[in-house]
Amino acid sequence: MVQSVRHLLSLGFVEAKTDTSLFIFRRGTDMIYLLLYVGDIVLTASSPALLRRTFQALQLEFSMKDLGELHHFLGMCVERHGSGLLLT
């Protein structure tokens, strides 16, 4: 896990002050949020192209596969509604 954190920091991510498993990348209008919990990653970005590039960059360092849109995480059901998400 320490190696993962070091790599994320080297890519320009910063650790959120409110949650040590949340990493944020900001550059101009580009934003990426990465939630790292044990062996799972939830990744979202300000554009689909940025999300693809980020995923590809992370695959160079880590063994990962894209499971598609988020539906469940840590016992929560995740549903997309309009411009937001509903967590239950």
C-alpha cells in the first residue's frame, strides 16, 4: 500500500486531509478523484478522456482491470441520477 501511495503522489495526486484513502489531482480544469481501499479503487475524472488516460497510466504500474460503472462499494448501492449519485 505504501508503494501505491508513493506512486500516486509522484503522479501529482495529493492525499485528502479528510480521508487518507482519498487522493485528488487538480491541474487547470482537470480533476481526478481516486479512492483507494485495500485492493479496490474507485476512480472518477472531469472528462471521459482524462479518466481513460489516468487508468492507462495506473495500469503501467499496477495490475488493474476496469469493472465499468460503479454499482456497489463497501456495502453501498450506487445509482446515477441526473448529474449526481444516490448512495443507499
